[in-house]
Amino acid sequence: MVHKNKLLLTLALCGAVLTNCRQSQPAASTDTATAGSQQTVNAWPEVQRENKPWTRWWWMGSAVDEQNIDKQMTQYAEVGLGGVEIAPIYGAMGHESRYIDFLSPKWMGMLDYTVQKANNLNMGVDLTQGTGWPFGGPQVKPEFAAAKLIVQTYTLKAGQILKESLTVQDPKQRELNPQLQAVMAYSGKGEALNITDKATADGKLNWTPKSGTWTVYAAFNGKTRQMVKRAAPGGVGFTLDHLSEKAVNAYLEPFTKAFGGSNHGVRAFYNDSYEVYGANWSPTFFEEFQKRRGYDLRLYLKDLVSKEQTEKIARLKADYRETMSEMLYDNFYKTWNNWAHQHKSFTKNQSHGSPGNLLDLYAAVDIPECETFGSSYFPIPGLRRDSADVRNVDPDPIMLKFASSAAHVAGKNLTSSETFTWLGEHFKTAYSQMKPEVEQVFLSGVNHVFYHGVTYSPEDVAWPGWLFYASLNLTPANSLWSHFGAFNNYIARVQSVLQSGRPDNELLMYWPIHDVWSNPKGMEMLIKVHDIDEWLHPTQFYKQSQQLMDAGYSLDFVSDKMLQEAKVNNGQIVTAAGAPTRKVLIVPQSKYMSETTFERVIALAKEGATVVLEELPTDVPGLQDLENRRKKLEQLVQSLTFTDAGQGVRQHKAGRGEILLSKNVQQALELKDIQREALTDTGLKFIRREIEGGKYYYLVNHTPKAIDTTIPLNIEAQSVVILDPQSGSAGLARATTANNKTNVRVQLKSGEALILRATNAATPGLVAWQYLEQPGSPIAVSGDWNLHFTKGGPEVPADKKLTKLVSWTELGDKKAEAFSGSGEYTVTFDMPAKNAGEYVLDLGKVSESARVWLNGQEVGHLWSIPFQARVGQYLKPGKNTLKVEVANLMANRIRDMDQKKIEWRRYHEINFVNIDYKAFDAAVWKPMASGLIGPVTITPYATTSQGQALK
């Protein structure tokens, strides 16, 4: 049940956000003319502050001042950023006099000024609740620091007295006063004795075995000694013990004092990915385990630290990890959430990497946040993916779905993403690479993108300014900055749709967390992005989820805890107030399932739900009361009576609902007429949102080929509007209805995206979408090209006259080879008489982003594959003038600086590393292709429109 005061707080927070957001302007501007002159009036949702992309904003040394805050925030607003997430970190050498201690009165003054400036620009401000990562700092005294279990062993024979003192041998640990928590004795016959009360305060053991040989295990509450990584001035200290409520409250105390009961305009307090290493303990762990699992962990101390891989140890480790998960949820997340809500702010958190159930931990906060790390492979022709820049594990959309699933199941509208972390090597990332990556994020359910990120840099610091080593570094110093607004408009348009209405996923997929936890290796289990090959990819849960999504089903993941809180209403599964209802719960094959979870699954069916089991559960996890729990599970299984329902599906009628048992889950869904979106047969990927009177479909073509076909939508609509998020254009689609479906014609080139708004009402005042038919022969844009370099450095090269388009690094000009910035290409060409319905300009290869004018009229920005635009309205018979401004990457200028040994990076703690965390050196790079490379052509097309309201 939602507590009344919590509900009122949530409504108040949401109201404040919406009040600020309504001041934004519609996303009707045209960045590229890919859809020609289609209308934009009343077609798009109004762009609000949260619809725009936000960015992490590193404050190096917190060496900020009002003048530079004012300038940079204004620049961010001008390119369409909706907000900043302040993240204080270490500083730049030589600027120590500017450093400001975290949370000092001066620091709080800079925060207040930032918030005031953001309000004036209709931007938002989030704050990392700490410096660097993870949570920690000077307020974390040793007693509250991240803890680890230290176990020392001693051998005693009959009649012997332990001569050694029961103290920790590691001198570094002794500095932090580790506490003795348990002393256990184990005989060779398997006997276990708790002899903790035989240990004295000074470390003596007053116990002697009467017979045999015994091994004594002494357990101490030690400390990991991990310090905050990349800490800012005023933030240096130990990492927090997240499992201790007392430690968490002590950590929050300086924030309570500094913020004085106000949130100072901070929308959300942020916590980065867990990254607390070796923290496998907490001072109260023995007591918490006894309370939560019902038996004494001390008696199994030997097994807990054993390296044996037996079933008993696997079960013990599962209980241990479940306890850790619950302690993290109760002692950290609840405590932190309550603190933020008392200050009338949200919490935003990355749960991955935590030693807990990711779904529950993501759902515990207001804005769950996932993370993309590295680059993905997309078969889009011409898309650059440098092999030297590829990380060991590609981003996986199913991993991202843990955060969005938690938000959807918990009824929370926003799912954010730390986006483009290490997408490629520094200074080599282009918008064409960013686009499919962020589209994959959107398709995973994310609708609130945060760039990773930009760095505050004073105006008096020479180019390239202060930079963070793991950043995208799309700062105003980046040569691509002048085209950044066009990319941001694309994201804002998509997010304006993906934040509308509610998620429309018909299936719930149970995540068998106990299969993950029941691994006898190690102790704490950090469920990390980088380890998905171990804990995610081999599972049937993963394979089943991937198969269903590929087939065109939409799903979210659900945990044991979420199922316990779910209800059924009119045959639909309801997981939380404000959450969308679901048609079916799917339980994939697993080794372990608790009897309480399976009992709840059966209860949901009895209440009217449809449940699909891939297999019946066979065993319970853990050690507590094992035989009785196994018997309970067996009784539940035997209570189900299945009959043949055909197509390999067996059926059990349960109350108002049913349970279907089938190895082929899709056949079971078809039996219940749960229809997939067959549009995925074309290769298109999609995500849906349910809105009043209809649905949004976000479609992406990541295949290597153009798609021109009619696709079926699982909705009977009266009208379908095509929205082009690349240009902002819109028009009525060509569509028909039949058999409760709507068939819509779509045209998407490789790398393009479209949005369909299918509704049960007409859309007046909107022209028909113009489809391109029967392409003619491409017309080469030929002639002498004039290249004029406009802005950039280190030096602006002289103008060039080109008879052939090539990279400006191949012009034999050292200044051009080292140049990062913009150059304008101008050509005059002849156009035969216009006799086609539309003409499409194709720039060919662009390195890396273009802005186009034709006959003095701006066509728009072409910043990604395909670098094409509809230009019929700008062409004229006879002489035409084409101007193309191209921005290249920062890479060649950085290469030149490193070759000349110009010092541009001097930072404390970590002094700028490459993608492999080795010393960065661009001097060995080859020049990156730059400019308009072509070939440039114009292709005539016949056109049809015929958009209509449907009968």
C-alpha cells in the first residue's frame, strides 16, 4: 500500500517538475529536410525540460565561479540540453588556489548560483550526493567504512591451549580496530562449536579440545580500506558501508547540515554504479542473517569461506547473498530515499554492480538509471567502428531493461541512462556512431538520456580545456559542438514521445535470481555490466527474453518481491499504482524457485491471471528448513492438474485464470491469442507507448538495407501519423485496417528512425505523408568545389579549390592535416528541368557532420547515416549553388599536440588514460578522415501521398 504522505510527496514533486517543464517550446524546428515539406503543426508533443537530453557535468576540484557557470550553462541551453548533473571530482594541477571544498558555504553558494541560472534557462540541476564514486568521504569514520569479513584459522589438538592472540594479523587492518565477532571450532568429525564466549577482551582463548584435532575459525569485522575514487577536495575518505543504516545516516549528516532542510533547487540526488569492492560484510551481519534466514550463520562459517563447490555451499551462499541484498535495500535505499524525500527531491540511482536483486534495487528509487559502456555492432553500411576502440563486452539491451523494467513495474515514468561511456577512444566519437547506440537505449525502455558527459572548464584554460578521462567530452571546445543542437533535437523529439502515456508491454518475465545467487564461488556477488557473460547470457531467462523480443513481443522483468506485491484486476496483472497492466506472466526454466514465489504465482492465476511456465519448478534455494520447504514446493506442483490444450501446450485451470505449461512459450501465447507485433519480421525494432485513444510506435532500422513495406500494427486505428524525429516533419500515413489491425506503409533507409502515432480519432489539419517512388538515375553534383575553413585550430588553413572531393587531410597541407573545426564547401552545378515529384540530396561520406544550404536556403543538419535530405523545394532548373559546412573530430588536433609534445593534460589522481586505461598518446594515431568526401548526388523520385483517415 502507498502511504498517504509518500503519495502526496510524489505528487508534489511531480507537480513541481511539470510546472517547470511547461515553459519549454514545441519541437517543431526542422534540423534536416529528410521528409521534405511535411507539416509539423500540432503533430509533436510539447518538448518539456525532461524531454531534452541532460548531461553529467564534472566540476574538477570544484574550481568553479559565477562568470564561467553563467557562460557554460548558457551554451548548454543554446544547444538544447535540458539539465546538468553536477559531479565534483579531482582537480587540475596548477589551479589548486581555485579549489572549493565540497559542501562548504562557498561550495553551496556555487550550487545556489547554478540552480538560479538553470531556472532562468528553464534547465534542471541534479547532484551526485558525494564526490567521485562510490559514496564515501571524510564523514565515513572507520566504524562506518565498507567492511569485509576477515577469518583466521588455528589448529588445536586435544589438551592444547592456543598460544596466539585472537587478533588480526594484518597491521593495516589493526590500525582500524577490527572487532572479533565469532570464534567457531570444527572437528574432523564434522562437529561445530560456537566458542565465542571463550574469547576474552584481550584476545585470549580459554578453550581446550578434549579429544581429536580441531580447527578454530576466528571471524573479524575488517575494513576494505577502499577510498572514494576520483574524490574532489573536501570529499576524500573511506567508502561507505552501504549495509549499515547507522553508517548511512552518518554519511548523510553533513548533507543535512549543509542543505539546512532545503533541497536548494536540486531536482534529484544521484548515486553512481555501486563499485564497492570486497565489501562482503557489515558489523551486524550475523544478527541480520539470523533474523532474515532463520538460522545461525556462525555455525556455517567454515562453509562460508570455503573454496569447495558443493551444493550445500551453493545454498549457503544463496542465503548469504539474499541477506546482503535485503540489507542493502532496507538500510541504504530506504534510508537514502527518505532523506531525499524529506528534502523534497527525487533519488536517481544506478543499481548495477550491486550485491543484490537489481530489479528491487532499481525500483527502490524514483528514477532508475542504467549505463551504456563501450560500443555495439550495427550492420549499417558506412558506420565507422574502429577495432582499437571496442571494449570486451558490448552493451546489451536486455541488461538495460533491468532498469526500465523496474520503473515500469513500479509505476515510475522516467528511466535514465548514463550514455556513451567509453563509446570510443577520446576525440574520435561522431554523431553517426552515437545515434544507433542511443536508439538501442530507447528501444530498451530508457526515456531520459544523460550524456557522459561534459567538464566544466574556465575560459582562461587553453584548448581543449579541462577534460575527464572517461568522458564523451562533447564540450564547447569540441569541433562538433556547433552541430550538437541538431542531435539534441532528435533526442528531445524521441523522448517527448517515450515519456508520453504509459509503457505498453504486454508480458512480465520472471527473473530467477536464486539461480544467479546459487553459485558456490566467492562470497559477495556484484551483479555487474562487465560480467554479463557469466550471470546473464548463459541463462534460459536471457534466451527466452531475447527470442520473445525478436519475435515482436514486448516485456518487462519482474522479481520475487514484485510478484508478492502484484494483484489481478479483470484478468490483467497489476504490479503497482500507476503501472501498466500485463496480460501474461512468463516463468522461464530455472533450477531454483522459492516455494513462496511459486505459491504466489499460483495465487495470481487463481485471481484471474494467465501464467506460462516453461518448466515446473524442481527445487527451492537456500538451506533454511530445506526439507519442509521442498515438501511444500512438491505439494504445490502436485496440486496442479494439466490437460492437453494442443500444440504441445498443457493447461491447468486455476480459479478465474490458468497456468499453461510449454517448452515453446510462443505457442502458449498464440493459444491465448497474445499477439506479437509482426512488424519485426521486416528487421525493424520497436517500442510502444500507450496514450489516450491510441499508441505511439518508435521504429528503428538497424538492418543493412532500406525497408519499404507495409507493416501491421496491433491496433485498429482511425488515423496514423508519421513523425520523423530526424527532421521534426509529420504527415498522415497511407494505412488501412483489417482484422483488428492497422497496416501502414513505412520507408526507412538503413540507420533511420520513424515514429507512428496510431489513434482512434482523425487528425485534422495535417497533410499526407509523401512517399518516394521509382527512383531515377542519380545526378552527380559536379564542378569545382571551393573549400573555405571557417573556424577551428590550431591554425585555420588557406582556402582550397577542389576538382575532386577528398579528405582535407589528404590535400598535402600540414595545417589541414592538424586542423579540427569546420570547413564550408561550395559548388555551382546545372540542374535539368524539374520533372520529378521529389529530389533527394545524398552527400555520400561525411566526416563527420554537415549543415546544408541550397540556393541560399537552409536545408538543415545532416549529422548521421544516411547523409541525405529531400531538397525538391529548394532546387531550380539551371544553375544551383550548394553549400555544405562540415565539422570534423577533435582527433587530428590532439594528435598534432601530442606529436609536438604540447602539454594539455595535468590532473590529480588519474592523469588521463586511453580506452584501455593505459597512458594516453595520440601521437601514434593516423589522421582521421575529415570533411566532405562524397560522392554528392541528387536522385529524382516519383511521389505518392494518399494519407487518410481510416474507416
